[in-house]
Amino acid sequence: MNEDVQLYLDDAVEKMEKALKHLSSELAKLRAGKANPSMLDGIFIDYYGTQTPLHQVANINTPDARSIVIQPWEKKLIGAIEKAIFAANIGLTPGNNGETVRLNIPPLTEDRRKGLVKQVKNEGENARVSIRNARREAIEEFKKLEKNGLPEDEEKDAEELAQKMTDKYYKKVEEILAKKEEEIMTV
């Protein structure tokens, strides 16, 4: 196989992998009814004047399926952590006992579950669009290579490979979505 073709195929695979990773990280932030420390990803607190990720200034544990306990390394951070959680608007109300911040995860209502499934499907569509864009970009490069001397049959083979990769990543997206939907709909 032509070196340039392989280069563009590798680039497409890399972009498709990034789309999957992004999908997984976005879905991890969605509350599926049970406590998960990744629900707090993306929450930053003011730590000595610097916006710092919450997990870098505290231990975050899930003692049971319905609660998250945040134990800051410095007690004076409790107020800042509570403020950051309120500001993040993740639908959880923090409470503290002077040493830890506790978040109770309420069970999801049927309407909320349906809304979350819609959100999951939306994230899945975003991932599929990214995968299609990676395929399209690769195919455009193959066509340029063909204009510059790549035999037509090699260009067609490269397009087929790009399509097979796309199908493989679409299947992975579907598996991830099905797993997350099942997690959300399990009461």
C-alpha cells in the first residue's frame, strides 16, 4: 500500500479514536442514577488564585451507590468546593460536616431518565459526525493523491478501507450508547 494512503488512514483512525474518547468522557459526566466520581469532572475550584480541578485538591470516593464523599486535603477548601459544585449546576446539593463534603444522589425520575437518554443519543450523533468527517477528509486526500499519480484501483481500495474503519467505529459508538442507555434506564 502507498505510504501516503497509509498515513491518511492512520490519521483518520486517530481522529475516530479521539471521537470515541470524547464520547466516553462526555457520557461519564451524565448522571445515571448511581454515584460516580467522574460526575465531578470539569468542576474547578479557586485554589490560591488558580482554577484547579476538584480531584487535584481532594479525595473523591463513593461509599455507596447513592452518595459521593469529597475529602479536601485542606479543611478551608470546603466552602470553595461547595460553591464550585453549586456553580457547576449539576443538580446536586452539597452538604458538609466540617471535614468532608457529601453529595446525595437522588434516584432519577422517569422523565429525567428519558431526557438523559436523549442527551446520550445526541452525544452519540456528535461522535458519528466526527467519525464521518474523519472518513471524508481521508477520502478527499485519496482523491488528491489519485490526481497526483495514485492508481485508481488503489484509491478505491483506500476508500473501502476508510469505509470499513468508519463502520467499525460506528459499531463501537453503538455499543457505548447501548451500555449507557441501559445504565440510565436500570432503576
